[in-house]
Amino acid sequence: MKFKTEIKVIDGNPDLSFLLSENKKLFVTDENIFALKSLEKFFKNFSVLNKINSGNTQASLYSNKNNALIVIPAGEKYKTIDTVLAIIKAALAFSLTRKDIFTAIGGGVITDLTAFASSIYKRGAKVEFVSTTLLGMCDAAIGGKTGCDFEDYKNIAGTFFPADRLYVFPEFVKSLSDKEYISGLAEVIKTALLFDKKLFNLLETQKEKVLSRDSEVIYKMISLCVKAKTKIVKKDLTEKKERMLLNLGHTFGHALESRAGLGVLTHGECVAWGTCRALDLSQKLGLCSYDYFERVKKVSASYGYETDVVHKAFTDSKAILETMKNDKKNSSSKIRVILQRGLCKNIITEIEDEKILEALI
Amino acid sequence: MKFKTEIKVIDGNPDLSFLLSENKKLFVTDENIFALKSLEKFFKNFSVLNKINSGNTQASLYSNKNNALIVIPAGEKYKTIDTVLAIIKAALAFSLTRKDIFTAIGGGVITDLTAFASSIYKRGAKVEFVSTTLLGMCDAAIGGKTGCDFEDYKNIAGTFFPADRLYVFPEFVKSLSDKEYISGLAEVIKTALLFDKKLFNLLETQKEKVLSRDSEVIYKMISLCVKAKTKIVKKDLTEKKERMLLNLGHTFGHALESRAGLGVLTHGECVAWGTCRALDLSQKLGLCSYDYFERVKKVSASYGYETDVVHKAFTDSKAILETMKNDKKNSSSKIRVILQRGLCKNIITEIEDEKILEALI
């Protein structure tokens, strides 16, 4: 399977009217996006039709000539098989064929769910995304990973199914809460460290404009992230080699996220903290300089992330190590981590528990 | 995506003990196969563990060191999302990774469900098949189509996900009921007409041995079908071109199957009848000779299939035409059918309603 998403980064206020089509289409969004002032005009094109009940998911169905719209409840809580089936029910109600298009408008939850539903609908229909979050634009919406949660497992069911098209409107990030925006920034920092010195320089030198979401700066920042992520998933869509690099900070971060209790810390907070741990480990192993580690810590801290070795939200380092050992990405008894020799000099390796622990205390 | 299934056709009594593994594996079968005398020894390797409840599907879980076995209720009725999730629950209970193997032992329902579950488990684990029905060995288990039914729709959710390995034991067909065996034979006849003169000759000249399931003849017959099906799906896995040929008799057949009421006629009976209709249409359009049409009708009738233009199970030709128009494989307002100029001379085309109706009255 190949990554073949056509991506457009579009400046200015999001006008989605060009997405309405004479051909059949199913739009999928959530209640938060549906309520956005900036999309009021677009959603006014649709009239209420009825409700769709699928297990614990209650969705609303709207229509406009040949186009339908399903609005699902917002949040990770609804990233379930029930919601995937609600989307499929909507597609069946409108007799979509496998040549028709599912259009997701939203963040990672909506794009993951819609692409998963589309990938299994009649063994694979078409899907396109309008990403509305910083995390989505820079990471989740690029690379073909689809899925939903099941029981207590995150993204345990899913497919690799790249979207046909992705529309990125950087202006959408202005509608995000500070918490959501900052959470997304952690993946931007990670991307800069891995692949793009210019982007890292932007983050180091233009903090104020990044934080105030200056139009020019966010356009630049998001465009660079899109480019970097696209390059890596084109090389290795199914995460056999290079794509693993994108897990920088994630093995540490996921462990903290799950130990702190899901929902207590944002994904971004944990990734930023985990990235510092990966670089602390790198310098302790003599792979990178202490100065480089300090430089990364300084940038992270400047965006408000906790960078101290023992995170205040969960202080038991041994427990974090235990959780890291259960990560689904390990292939042997050692823990797989991404380390660095310096900016954009990346290493995929497996490390003994004792060494990992040294970077956690 | 490419078709990459390694297929072994194995003579003699099925001994599945070689499938037990030191590595983690999840076997999936149904209650009928689990009760087969010929597999008693194999299934004795497993001990009862517990029950898995998933919606309307109640399955039993067994284990044997690193290998687990889930036994699901038999029949199309259980070809549901609930059963797919039951299989995923079993895989999670045994902490299978995406490098571990799901092994389906059964007919088309079991192989379709297991491959679907495997294709979405952690975005794609490994899957292998032991096919136990004639229809499975010659058709369903080869070609990567996975899926389950949803609401009133057959195979509406699914993926393209070829098995890593397929083991074909022709001897299994001796355990099938006459009804099931004859149903499978219709796809054998279809395959012969499309791709293999030698196979058609075997069906014409060795009817008694085919019907008595003579070991040598069924081995030959199944091997030729496996070869023909493999060749076509290697060329066109996702049914964009040549693979459509496999629908010979199916547009007519599906319409009859659905109009007669699901479960009233076997899939094979309908396909055999539909194949005769496709050839009647071919000769009426001057594409093939009347003699060829008669020759095919004679062979079909010799295996007990209804070949008359008006099938006794459903006599309203116009209603059949209406159902054909709703077939998901049509791309325009015309009906797509597979026709022939003669044995192994195939045509994919679209035909006006009036012409189709002429072959139905």
C-alpha cells in the first residue's frame, strides 16, 4: 500500500462550500465543529433528517440534495465501534457506493473514525479530510492510520487507509482552546527535532508569534510539519522502518499518560515530557551532547511543558518503566526507543531496563 | 496491495497438528467443524477456558500452551460485527501482537470473518486459512476478500486482506452434505467455463466420479480451480478489471437468490442458473453459438441444477430484472454482465434492460 494523499494547505478563512458535490457524499463531523461560528454558513446548507442510534452512539443525520451529513458526539469517549457503525449506517441510508466519498471535518478522532468506516465500507470507499486541529494537521490526518478504541485499548481496531485528499486550513487553530493548541505543539516540536532545523529555529526564535497564533507563523509552521510528515510516511507507510522515528518521546510519554490516568494530562504534555526523557537518555548514553539536551529542554519549558525528570502528575519511575515494557511496539524483551545524536540525527534502538530507569530518576 | 497467499493443496486425510505453534496463535472455527470426527484428535489438544460474549454471539474459548482456539456458532446468521469483535476479544485476551497469526479452520463464513478480524486487529495481523468446503477451496478462501454482514446487507463491511497461507485438503469435501457439495460445484463449473477447458472436460466426462467425490478426481478438480482463481486475483486483486469475470452468472444469480428469499436456494443453485442465463443472453446477442449454450446447459442439468429460463422458485422475470439493476457492481444505468463468445472466451460488458429481459422470459 502506498501513501497517495493529495494535500492542500490553504490560507485564509476556511470556506468549505467547494466540498459540496453533485455526486453522493457523506460528511462526518462532531458536535463541537458543527457549532463553530466559522462553519455556520457551511452547515446551513443541510437540513435535519433524523437520528441514528448505534449502541452508545446517538448521532444526527442531515441532508442537502446528494450530500448527507452525520454529526456525532464529540470526544475520545465516542471513538468506538458503535460510532464507526453509525457512520456506515448513514452511508447505507444514502446508498453510497465504493466510488463515493466520505468527508471528515474535524480533529484526529473524527478523521480516524471516518477513514476507518470508509476503509471497511464495501471493502473500501473514498475518504477525504478537512483537519481542524493542530494535532490533526501536523500528525493524525497524515499517514493513513485509521482506527477506534475497543474496551480499554486505544486504537486497537483499525486499518492503514490513506485519505485521497487532505485540506489543511491553518486558520482553524485559532478556534482551539489553549490546552488543545499547546497539546498539538508538542508534536510540532517533535517533528522539528527529528526532521527540520528551520522549524526548530522558528520555534526557538518566534515563541510569541507561535503562542499568539500569528497567521503567517502558523501557516509556515504547519506547512513545514505537513511536508516532514508526508516525506516520512511516503517512505514507510506501515511503520516497518523510518516511520518508527515518529515515536520520539512517545514510549516514555504513553507510559506517563496511562499512569497519570487517561485524560489527566494531554497527549502533548506527555509527548513533550517524553521527548526530554529520550534526550536525557541519549546524553547519558553519550550519544548526544549535554548542551543539546539542555537546548531542547529550554524550548519545551518555554512553551510551558514540564521537563523535569520526575513529572509532578506521577512520580513512581519504576511503575513508568513497567508500563513502557508493555508497549505494543516492543519486539523483544528490551524496550524500543527513539534517541538522537543531535538535531535531526535520529536512532531507532532497543535499550535495557536499567539504562532506561537511569533516565527516569 | 498484492495477492501473496502461499497455497498448498494437500492429499490424504487432514492432519492439522503441524499448525500448532510455539509462537502465539489464535485458531478460529465453528461448532460444526469443531464436531468433525476427522478433527477430533486435533481439537483434543485444547482445553476449555471460558465463554466470550459479544452482542448476539456467544463463543467458547479454549487454550493449549501458546495457542488459543475460539469456537463460534455455525452459519451465515453469525457472520456479524459481533462475531468479528468476539474474535478480537479472544486475540486481546491472549495478548496477540500484529506479528502473531490468526488461523481460520472452516468454510467461507469462518475465513471471511477471521481475515476481517485479523485485518483490523492492531491495523493488521497475520492470517492463514484451512479451508474445509468446496466453495471455500475453489473460491472464497482465495483472493483476499474479507467481511461480514451488517443489518440486511451481505458482506457490506470488510477489507481486501489476502491470507498469508492457505491449506487445502480436498478430502474435507467428503464431510460436506450433498447440498453443500453441489452448491460448491456451481463455482467449479463457472471457473471451468471462464478459464479451463481441461476442467470443463473433466466435469463433462467424469460426472459419476465428481458426484461420488472420488479422491483422485476431487484432488484434480480442486487443484485446477485453485490455479485458475489464483491467476486471476494475482492480476487484479481489487476487482477493477479481470477479476470481474468471476461474476459470470452472479448478477442473474444474486437477483434470483435474493428474490427467492435468502436461504431458500443455495448460492450454487443460483449461480448455475445465472450462468445459463448469461450464456442464453450471449447466444441471443449473437456472441456465442446456440450449441455452446446448449452444451453448458446440459452439463449444469447433469449435476441437478435448474437450467430453465423461468426458475420454479421465483417466476417474476421483471422483478429479477429490477433486482439486477440494484446490484452494487453496476457503474452506470446499464446492467454489467459477464458474457462469453465460447468456452474461455470472456466479455465484460453493460447491457440495456430490454436485452436482459429477453434472456429472462
